[in-house]
Amino acid sequence: MTRLGGRTFASLRHRDYRLYFAGSAVSFIGTWMQQIAAFWLVLDLTHSPVAVGALALVQTLPVTVFSLVGGSLADRIDVRRMLIASDCVLTVLAATLAALALTDRIQVWHFYALGLVYGIVVALGSPSRHTLVFRIVGRDDLPNAVALSSGLGTTARIVGPALGGLVVAAAGPGIAFATNALSYLVSVAALLAMRLPRRPRAAGAGRVLTGIAETFRFAFGERRVTVTFFAVLLVSTFSFNFDVLLPLLARRTLDEGAAVFGLIASVFGMGALCGALILATVGRARLLLVLGGAAGFGGFQLVLAPQDTLPVVCALLFVIGIFYILWGSSALAVLQLAAPEHLRGRAASLYFFAFMGGAPLGGLIAGSLTSLGGTRLAFASAGVVALTVAAAGALALVRASPRRVEAHPS
């Protein structure tokens, strides 16, 4: 058991990763507290679900536009300094929201303007975050570190909204925004305490734009990288729209309220956390896990589609959460390990672009399918797409030359 636990948490033996993990734990929870408070306050000010959806759109659209630029920057500048700068900007944004809310001067347009800046900063900084993890733990511990980081993000997604709801109810949204500002300062302190050697890279606008083209050459230059990229892009766009579907599942299919929505979201999160611990214990990045995870993710959504009883829905969402992590986190590790040293940041940005770039389109599709045929049609369509992607990816690998398959065993 001790040996198993040591393998599960192997990357925590790195001092700088422990700092990164602790700082991220605090800032991730703070971020989710702010998200809950922001959506709640926008709804309170406008009484319009469309206004809430518009805020989510404003925050995610910059990912499509700027994430590849962020990857190119991550390969040319010191990633720790990049993250310190981005966290400082996010601190200012959160503090501004707090000041406006606490003085009763906040308006809806403030959320949209600051949300757009937030989305740009996250899009530019996230590739540096993933690249920093690689620099800290190295190739051998990267799959474990990616899995633990995914588990951390999943836990924050469960804990953060719960704490945010309590803070908003007890003290108001302004305190939630202020708490998030303090959480970013904790992350900055953890980054400053690291002992990594600084590795500045020459930067220039022309080279950054050229780097984006090199990102796509990497994506389509090797079959297993191409398969991984499309497995993330297509499944995340068409099959991972749970932010839209879970509240609809609770309200329309199960005919329940916010409490059940919170329950099924937490059950999915607990499954994802379990999947992260499984992946951390395996400690290997394999394309088989990407495709197998996508197949399980889609297959169990097909089983979920016709269900309308809470115990069965919860059991299935727990299993779906496990396969979600096996698919998504394995893909990130596969892309980063396949990239040469000078493309590490762009490999991370390629994943981030694939995972988040199609979110606005996917949300619209999920909502439209639900309006046509309920969550049954939406989950069934998502399941079919994920299974098709997994099958097509496996077929593409089978057709690969024996030499390439042998060189990159999955």
C-alpha cells in the first residue's frame, strides 16, 4: 500500500512541484468562488440567463484566438515570470470586481469588459503553466504530475463553488471577489519561492506568429499527435458540454432543483477525481488511454441518455467522470512528451486550444439538441461522436506504417 501511494503521488517529491501544487490549490478554489459569485451577480442584476451565457462566452472566446500565441510565447520567454505576471493581472481584475461590488457601483458591462481581459490572460498564460510543470518534474514524472493537477482542478471545481455559494450568501459577492484576489497572491508567492533556473528566450512578434505555424506543423506532422489532437478537439467540442447539460438534466429530465444539480455535478467531479488518482498511479502517457477514455466517455453517455432516475444517473456520471480524466489528461501528457524541447509550450497550447477552442460552438449545439429532443438526444449525440472519434483514431493507428507504430508504441 505504501508503494502504491508513493507511485500515486510520485511527482510531489519535487519541492517546486509541491509549491506549484499548493499555490494552484488555493488559486483554483478562489477562481471557482469568483465564477459562482460573478454568474450569480450578473443574474441578479439582469434576471436574464442569456446574460449569464454571454459572460461565459466572453471568457472562453479568447482561448480560440490567443491560446496558440500563448504557446509560442511559452517557448520564448521564462515561463515562471510569465505566470507571475499573469497572476498579478488576475489579482488586479479580481480586486477591481471586489471594489466595485463592495461599493455598490458594479454594472453588467464591468463583468463583460473584465471577463474579456480575464479570458485573454488565461489563454496566454495556461500554456506556460503546463510547460512549467514539465520543467519541474521532467519526462518520467510528467504523466503523474498531469494527473495530480487534473485531480486538483476537479477537486477545486467541487469545493470552490460550494465555498463561493456560502460566501455569497453570508457576506456578498464582493467578499468572494476579494478572496479570489488574495488566492492569486498565494500563487504568486509559491512561484517566487521556486528554485528553478531562469531560462529567458528571445521574443519577437514575427517569431511568435511563425511559431503558431510551427505548432500546426507539429500537430499534423506525426500520426499519433494528429490522432491525439483531433481526439481532444472533437470530443471536447461535441461530447463534453456538461456545464450546459447537467443543469438541464437536473431540471428537465429529473424534474428537480438546484440541490440535485449540485449533487450530480459533485458526483461527476468525484468520478473525475477517482480517474485522476488511477491515472497518477499508472504514471504512463499512452495513446491507448486517450482513445479508450474517449470510448468509455462516449459509451456511458449513450447508456446515460435514456435514464431518468437519480441513483442510476449518479452511478453513470461517476463512471463517466473517470473516463473523462483518462481521455483528457492522458492527451495532454501524450502531446507534451511527443514534442521536442523547443515546442513544449506550443504542445501545451495545442491541447488547450483543442480542449477549449470549440466550447462556444459545443455549448450552442448541446443547447439546441436539448431543445429538440431533451437531454436524451444531447447525451446520445455526444456518445456517438466520442465513440466514432475513438474508432476512427484506432483505425488511423492501425493503418500507420509498422515502422512508425514500432517507434511509438501505444
